[in-house]
Amino acid sequence: MMNKVTEIAPIAPFLIRVRFNDGCSGVHDCVADIQGDGPIMSVLRDPACFAKVSLDQGAPTWPNGFDMCPDWLKIEMAEAGELTPLSTE
């Protein structure tokens, strides 16, 4: 199954709450993700710009054109212990 983000919301500067199409969810700390050089990254270090995250075909996307691959995001969240599996209760 291809990963897609079905819900996203900024909850604090550089933190996003994410739900994937398989029901897994969590909060991702994006501080390390936006530390790169160049104008795209420098704009995202402004909390007001970062908070404008939305979804474009299942990928977190910002108005300046930066986006995150949902597959990469899910792996990053799993490796960081940020991902909670779908509850079966």
C-alpha cells in the first residue's frame, strides 16, 4: 500500500500532527527537516510560514513549494518513535 497523509495539522512551532491512510498517527518534530540551506528552507524556519502546511495528493506541502514524501515521513516518524499504530480496540 502506498502511504498517504490523510490529516495534518500544525500543533506548535515546527511540530505537525499527522495521520496516515492506514490509521497510524503521531506528532513529527520537523526542526531537523528544515535546517538545510537555501531560500526554501529559510522561509520554513519562520513559524508563521511553517504553520501553513496543507495536503496535496497525500503529501504535506507548504505554500513555498516544499513538500515531504509520505513514505519518507512515515519511516522517519517510525524510527524516531513518533508513530502510533492504528488502535484495534
